[in-house]
Amino acid sequence: GIAQWKRPKGGYFVSVDTMDGLAKRTLALCKEAGVTMTGAGATFPYGIDPNDSNIRIAPSFPPVEDVEKAIAVFCTCVKMSALEKLGV
């Protein structure tokens, strides 16, 4: 229940919706771990997501192995930010 996404139909962008208030923190954790991603709120006008919950994953032609590693880091960071928010 901390995040959801739908398989993209065409294109290569994946839109992930986290619990409210997790997007910026999740991406900060990713950056600390060495994974650079599109900024939180990128899918909203002026980049302002009122719920701080949407993350667009937009790989730029990396090898599949690199994407798999980055997604593993991303998933861990989503979990970590959710635990922080929930006070666990």
C-alpha cells in the first residue's frame, strides 16, 4: 500500500504513485545511493505535485542490468521513506 504503478502502454516512462509525502524524500534517498532520477513532480505543471507522491521513471537507454540495479535501489528507497513517514 505504499506505492502503485501501471505497466506503460507505449513509450518508456513509468509513473509511480507513492503514499502522499514520499516522492521527494524517496528521490533524495536514491540520490544518496548514487541513483539519479527525474525530479519529483515532473508530470505536473511547473513540477509542483500537491501531494508529493508522483515519480516518473524515465530511463535513457541504459543497459537492462543497470535498470534492474537502479530499480532495486528505488524500491528500497520507497520502503525507507515510507517507514520514516510512518515513524517505524
